[in-house]
Amino acid sequence: MTRGVVSIAGYVPFRRLQRSAVAAVFGSGGGKGARAVASHDEDTTTMGVEAARLALRSAPGSAPSALWFATATPAYLDKTNATTLHAALRQPADVAAFDFGGALRSGPGALRTALESGGPGATLVVVSDRRDGLPTSADESAGGDGAAAVLVADDGPGTPVIAQYLGGASVSDEFLDRWRTAGDRRSRTWEERFGETRYVPLGAEAWQAGLKAAGVAADEVDRVVVTGMHGRAAKAVGRALGVRDGVLADDLALTVGQTGAAHAGLVLAAMLEQSGPGEVVAVVSLADGADVLVLRTTPAIAAWSPADPVAAQVAAGADLPYGKFLTWRGMVTPEPPRRPEPQRVSSSAAWRNEEWKFGFVGSQDRSSGAVHLPPSRVSMAGGAVDDMVPIDRADAEATIATYTIDRLAYSPSPPIVFAVLDFDGGGRFPVELTDVDPDTVDIGDRVAMTFRKLYTADGIHDYFWKAKPVRVASGDAAD
């Protein structure tokens, strides 16, 4: 039985920090290129939802039987973050949702486990990370934020495999190269040369074992990325692979940054989006050892269409001022709007309205077709009572009917832009806009829904849906 990738997608946040801006402020740090920056209303959970939505959109009719979520920077501890993704994706209750969390290796580990485990049904593996570092640090500049989602299954009716898993390998070693204690946002690292002396032989050993397991030679590989938070070691391993010239693919370091637990999935998505049938692609991930995945694309990849390619998302990004970045990261605290901060969301109310709050599901009158947002028991057209069917509006685009800019209401990143939206296919609702320049918003603009965090109070994240502009590559300013 052929097992492999049925669909895959990456998610790259809209904002970019030009690394040169760091040195312009502090006189040191920074570097070349840019890093992707999660917005103030994004965390690893919301980015994971966006990646998963894209992967499932490119695999119509394919339904996962399990959802695995891996991150080194979870929004919650104790509570399972995967269940939030489960709710936002409107998965049935019998779809198991589990977290693989706490370590950089969790991402490639979850993906390899899904590829090798077999069994009935498909597994949706979602990897996400949000990398922080002190101002001027290498982690601040070289890190990046992003997510990826991979739908893994056996090839069959409804689940055509676009990339067959040929084999892989893992080599583990206990050595202290990078660590972060619970509750600490800053990662600490040992002397760089020590990490390189460990990762280079581990990477080479895993590479040879992975090729042997896959039954291919190094010169048969068409695309490969070596990734890891230890950039110097990753480059050294890449030079030692023995592949042909031009086979080492873009590791997104200059345009996205190193996204930690998510990066193996993100670069795999970028490679498969650019691959044709019959190509051998591989990922080498360095974290507390080395992991290798080797896949070969199938004829089905020619008919597969990514919903929003990684390259397009990278090209569509807009710059973020360094001061705004530091504010979003909690490194500086500007004067907030003079309004009370919001209270924590009610757990019981959120549970009672799960379909609406997490899935953005309204109701539609059976007789008149009127769409109600939020859902209603009584129809606005004809007054029918309890004669509604659910209607999903999360994937519907909308048009701005009117809007306002509120500079007084509380927001982690004021001002707030509210808009009344008219949805394609019915429904009108006021929502907050995100990833938008307040000075360029206009009536008639087209928007799409995105899962975001409204605020955090008493340690509880209030997740809901916002709207973002429908755009091709653009250069909008930061909000």
C-alpha cells in the first residue's frame, strides 16, 4: 500500500520585519533579508488553523480521522491546543485531537510518525511555531513565525497520494545545544562550535540511513532542504550530502526565517508546490539529533492545486516597523487606549456556542433562504421558528458595506478597524479587520475570514474570526 502526502500547505503571516531595521535602532544585530512576524492577534494555534484550512481546501472530500498538533510554543499548557483546531475546522467528535508539544523536534517527529504509522483513515499533522528572542539577538533576527499542515493517508479512492513516503531515519543524541525553561520566552544556546561538532556527524549519519531506507542514492534526489535552528550546522550538513549542484532548495531563511518546530513541514510544502511527477524530495531536520524524510511525487501531483502557495504568501508580505514588532512581542509597553481592558471570556458560553465561535457557522432559513449571523432561531424573513439549517461562512468571501476606525476601544495594537460585511451567498455581520492599513480601507473592498485571537484575559485566549483583505502580492503598511 502506498502511503504519503495527500495534501500539504504552509502558512506565512502577512507581516515582515526587515532585519536591517534592528541595527538601525540598536547599532547591532539584524542581518540580511526579512523574517515573518505573527500579528498581535496570532499565536501558534491560529496559524495552525490557517495552514490546516489551506491543506484541506486542496483536498476536497478528504476527511481526517485524527488531528495531531505540534509546536514548541503552545498557547496553552495542560489544555490540549489541538481541540481548538478541531473546533475551528469543524471536525466530527470522533476525530482524535492530540498535541505533540514542547520541543523543536516535535514537528518532524509527528510528521514522520504519521507517515510510518499506517492504519485506516487520514491523519492531519499541523505544525506551528512562533520564535522569539531578545532584541539584537540571533534568535530575534534569524527566527520566524509560521505553520504547515500535512494530510497523510494511504493512497486510495478519495485520498490520492501526491508524494509517496519512501522512507526516513532518525538519529538521537543527548547534548545541551539549545534549551528554554518553562515560562521563559528566551531560548539559550551553548557555544556555537560545540553544536556544530555534534550536528554535522548526526546529520550525515541520518542522511545515509534515510537514503538506504528509501532505496535511493544521493544523486537521485531532486530537491532537499537541511533545516535547523543551528544555521551554521545546517549549512555544513548541506555541503556534506553529496547531492548534485542545484539540488539544495531554498530554506526560506532570507524571506521567512527559521520557524522552529514548523520549518520541516513548511519547506516540504514549498518544495512539493514546485515539484512535478516523479521527483524525489527530502528534508533533513536538525534538533536534538537529526531526522530525514524522503518522498517521491506521484502522477497525482499534476492535478493537485495548492490553495495558496508558500511562494505567493512570501511575495505578498508587507513590512512592519521594528517598534511595532517589539510592541507585539511584549518587549516594550506603549501607552494603551484609556479604556478598560476586556474581561475573560465565559467558558460555558463559549462551549454552548462552539459552532458559531470556533467554526463561524450561521443559520439559514429553509423556506426563505435568509442567512443569519450569528445563528438565530427566528427567521428575519417570514418569522419561521426553529426551521434553520447550519451554513458555513468561514470560507465565504465578503464585501465591506461600511466601516469605522475606533481609536478609543481597547486593543493590543490600536486602532481597531470594524467593518460591516456582506457575505457572498448571504449574511451580513460586523467584524474586526486585521492585516490591514486603516488609511487604505474602503467600502467595496473584498475580504476573507481568518481565525484569530481577540484578546487574552486571566490566561484565557478569546478566539474568534476576523476579516483580512483579499490580496495578491502587495506592500501594505503595518496596522
